Amino acid sequence: MDLKSMLLSEKIVTFDFPGCDGLTFDLAFLSKESNQTLYKKCQTPKFDNKTRQPIDVFDDELFLQLYVKSIVKGWKGFKFKYINELVLADIGQDPEAELAFTDENALDLMKNSTIFDNWISEVLSDLGNFTTNSLAKKSVESKVTSENPVQV
């Protein structure tokens, strides 16, 4: 048997978000090849008039959009009361009601919450979070808190 036949391009695992009881995120760990494909989709060749050479221009906004769509596959239990723990917002809703998962909501959360962004980075940087039974709910304790955000 060869290694190539055993490789996965992604694996999705459910994680508990620390400090928010019942809030879980379905996150995908992407292979190196999948990450490189995303990166390449965000490069556009342009012609530099000064050097008269082609250069690749990287679209950060497109990358973030594609990256978040690729890694955040869903959430459950995202009550409106948790929003103010992650971003500055005027929820104007029943705090016990839930925010529906959409790719746009996930992108807005990633763009506007340093706490969420840092937690995602921490979870995805540890392959061990994805190598155990994917059916078991994982709780990843984070050093990231609203009082002491970790800079990545």
C-alpha cells in the first residue's frame, strides 16, 4: 500500500468553542495541496510597466473568502448572546435565539473577531485535533480570551 492512497484532502471535525456553552463549529483541516490550490486561485498575473516583467498579484480578500468557506463548514448553538463575546455588535434580538450559519456570516465573523480568528488558527495549526475519531466532539481549550487575545 502506498501513502498517496491514504491521504485525505480534508477532514471535518466538530469543536466546542471555549466559554460559550453549546456553541460548536464544524471545521475542516485542509491538506497542504488544498491550501496551495486556494492560494493559486488568488494570484493573478499582471504586467508591471516599470520592470516590464509579469508579476503575480495576490488578492487577500478573495483568499480570506475562499479560505473561510473551505474551513468553516457550519456551527450549532450560536446564540445571539455569544456575538458580543466575539465582536462589538448591537444584537437587537432575543439573546437565546440562534444565528443561522451562512458562508457570509462565517466570513463576517472571521473578518471582525480577533478572538475567533485566533481560535481558528490555533485549532487548525494542530494536526492532532483532526487525527482522532471524527465523530467525537472535540473541545479545544484556547489561550485566547477577550481579556487577553493572542496575536498570531
